[in-house]
Amino acid sequence: EAGVTQSPRYAVLQEGQAVSFWCDPISGHDTLYWYQQPRDQGPQLLVYFRDEAVIDNSQLPSDRFSAVRPKGTNSTLKIQSAKQGDTATYLCASGSGNNNQAPLFGEGTRLSVL
Amino acid sequence: GDSVTQTEGLVTLTKGLPVMLNCTYQTTYSPFLFWYVQHLNEAPKLLLKSSTDNKRTEHQGFYATLHKSSSSFHLQKSSVQLSDSALYFCALIGNNYAQGLTFGLGTRVSVFP
């Protein structure tokens, strides 16, 4: 089966620029996660969807970050005005409603903000 | 809320030796535990997932047993290889699904010849 697909793989921005990340989850997976992983740190949850509904976005910096999953399939994460502190790898993972199915990750988007 | 604790930040050892990475958790709900491995410049990949209480699960020479009595899911391998050098994350989903997948801080394993 096809895995989680993310694009782009890399992005380099100047501070203040906007960027969008796209995620295509595994077919049939109802849950979708966006994580931020700074270099040499663990993944930190930004937002979590079940179908099209946001379950938890408490860690998403709402003034500059937004995430949508309008049809409960693909998802887009957007940074409106990037800061150097946003430099990290952005990981998307998807899973099924059956809790015993571990979420699986895409290859990530590596963002550098200069 | 849910939380996962990994006590070792860095483990260094020689090829062929055994390794154990600690993982303990807190959740109000019945837990599902996972170990993910992340090699340099790659995404986390699923290594193991928990089975029923006190049952051992194994994959690629690694093994772990969920012990609900001690809230633990330690990862072990009897003989490490150079290719096992990576970041290892323990992660939890509580069966209420409210918090999704919660990660520990990770343990970096460095294996030397």
C-alpha cells in the first residue's frame, strides 16, 4: 500500500515569507497528525485531525500557523509569516480509528528559515 | 494528560552488547504503546507496537513487553549492530483517543565497532 506522502521535501525561506506543506495520508486512515521536529529533538504535536474535524490544536501557534483537512483526506499546514525559530522538519502521520494501528509517518518537509 | 518518559538521552555501547531503553508512561485510559526508530535525515519508522498486558512483541531482533502494573514498555535487544545507531522514541495512544500520539523525548543510541 502507498505510504504517507508529503511535499515539498525541502523549503528555504526568508523571515516573513509564507509557506504551505501538503500531506496525502494512507487511504482509509481517518486520523492525521502534523508534528514539528526541531533538529536533535523529538516530534512535537502541532495539530491532530479525525476526519475533517480538529481534535487538538492547542500547540499550534494560531497567530501564524493554520491547518485544514477539508474533506477528511489530504491536509495542508501553512505558516503565514515564517520566523527563524520555525526551522525544523514538519512531519505528517496518519492512522486508523483502531487504536492498535500505529500512526505511520511521511518523509517530512525540511524547512529552513534564514 | 498523557505523558511518556524516556530516562536515557544517550546510550553508547559496543557492537554485540545488549541494550535496554527505558519507557514509562502515564495515561488515564487503556494504553497502546509504540517504539519508533529514526535514522539520520529520515522520518520515524514504526519498530514495535504493544500487544496485550505482559505479552512480548518482537521485530527485527528488538523486543518489548507491556507491563501495565509498572506502566512500562522497555525496548531491548540482545546484540546490537552498527546499523542500530539511531534515535528511538517511545510513544503512547490512550484509548480515549483525545490526545492522539504522544512521544517521549527520545534516546539516541550510538553503537561503536
